[in-house]
Amino acid sequence: MTTVVLAGTCPVATAEIAVVATAGTGAEAIEAVRAHGPDVLVLDLALGAGVAARAGVPVLAITEPDDTAIAGALRAGVRGFLPARTAPADVTRAIGNVAAGAVVFGDGIADRIPGLLRSPAPLPDLSPRDREILALAAGGVADAVIARRLGIAPKTVRNRVSVISVKLGARGRAEAITLARTAGLAPV
């Protein structure tokens, strides 16, 4: 039996799937994955592609056909994409395939992948560390917690967020976070 964490609203026929946890936010999804070690994270991309990058397990994304979100999720390492209106039985089958190591694309998504891979990376001026800090901040993680996780001072976190804002042409922290979410970098 395949174990999953469901993050967001995702239809699953649970006869063949053991749902070990559900999550309503990106932060909850990451915590649930760490606590339960599922075979697959089934992620509503409305929670943000940044969750996929931090999940540490294969991710099946359920999404509306949004090229920006799909491109961000591809870059974050998502293993499968299904349209939001996919039947529960098809979601269940896709979960099994992703758990087995396959890459899964639902109707209307597979044809768009080559073009998405040629598009420029979102937020290209950010270093991997800047992306990590911004993703955590956009996920609602407090500066002090970010500092502890990354082994840096809280003031360094605040300074980096200011530098990130300048790099993005944002007028401040809130706008930088909005840009990150729009680019699919961080959970909503």
C-alpha cells in the first residue's frame, strides 16, 4: 500500500492509498512529510511549488493549467502533474506511478512541458541561499526560526530579505514575498 500526505484539496480514491496525514498549508505539508515519511506528497500547487523543493519525497502536483506554476514546480522537482478536475481513480493510479519512480503528466499538461523548460527561471538573480530564505519567509516562517534553521543571525535574515527585495525590484518584504509566490517559489 502506498502512503501519502495530502496537501490541499486533492481527490483520492483511498482503497489502495493510505493517507497518513493531511495539510492545509505548505508549512503543515513539510511538517507532515517529516513526521510520517510518506511514499508521495500529493500537493495542490495553490500551496506553492516551494513546498515541493523542500519535501524530500516524490511530489504529485494537482493544479489548474497555469504555465508559471507548472514551470516553477518542474524546477522544484515535482514528479507528476494532474489537472485539478482529475477523477479520484486517476489520481490514485498516478500516485502509484510516482511512488514507483515514474513521471506523470495529465491531459493537456504534457504538450506544454517543452516550452516551459525553455522559459527563463523565475527570479533568476537570486542565489540558492536567497531563494531558500525567501521561500521560508513566504511560507510564513518567522525570521528567528529561519535564522535557527539556517544557522545564521536573525539580523542576517532581515538584511538578506532587504537585499532580495532590491534584487527583485520590490518595494519591500511583502512585495518580494508576493513575487516569490507568483513565481511558484514559495507556499502561499
